Amino acid sequence: MARWPPRPALRVQVVGGTAYIADGERGLQLANVSNPAMPTTLGRLDTYGAASAVEVVGTVAYVATDRGMEAATVNNPNYPARLGEYNAPGASAGIALTGGRAILAQEDGGVGIINVTNPAQMVRQGIWAAPGRAWDVAVTGTRGRSCGNGRCAGG
């Protein structure tokens, strides 16, 4: 199996034959992985902040960054295009999407609940002051969990 990108990626989500890669300072990278032995570069989006996580829903990629979150259309994986940005009170390390909302693990700002029904104008709906630093989030149905500093909270 080939190695792509040639450095460690922070997070990867594969949808069909396309890998969406949160690649730190290099932003969002897209690769064709339909042949795992020969991945090829498709497109790239320079995010405003370092990309730490990615979640793809339909033709929109939501990218957690050290400035909050960005949304990009990926209907043409060769040319991802920015749709909008949400500036969080701190860096975002993890992201989960459910029912038109993004749940953001905000390292020093708890867990943000962001309305993403219009990716061009994302709006914070609430915040949960998770204990310790929030490094990642997961959502199943209407239940969410946040993890950081060796412990998880939520239910």
C-alpha cells in the first residue's frame, strides 16, 4: 500500500473512493483511494486555520480548525470551494454532524453546538462546558460524548 500524504494526517474520512484528509497547516486534502495501492491527489482547500478533523455530509465537508470550523463544497473533489466559516472561542479538535448541527470539541471552550443548515452562515446554538479540555466528540442519535484529558463525559 502506498503512503499518501507523505506525512501523518490528523484525521481522515473516506466516502466512496475519496479520502478527505485534515492535514494540519496544509488544510483539507482530497485523494482518490479507489485503488489503495496507488492513491492520487485530487484537490486541496487552504483552510484559514490548521485543519484537525473532517466530517463529510453529502457534498459538504465540515473541517474543524484551530480557528473554529469551515464548510466547503466538495461536489467536484478536484476543486473544493469554501462555503462559510464559524469562528469559535478557541481551537476545535473534533467534529460530529447530526440533524443540521455540528458538534465541535473546542479545546478550551467546551463543546459547541453549531447550526449548519446554511453552511454559508453557520450560527452557534449553544455550548456545553465539558469538564477539562474537549479533544473529540461523538454523537449517536440524540446522545453525545466529549473526550479529553483521559476522560469522557456525556451520555
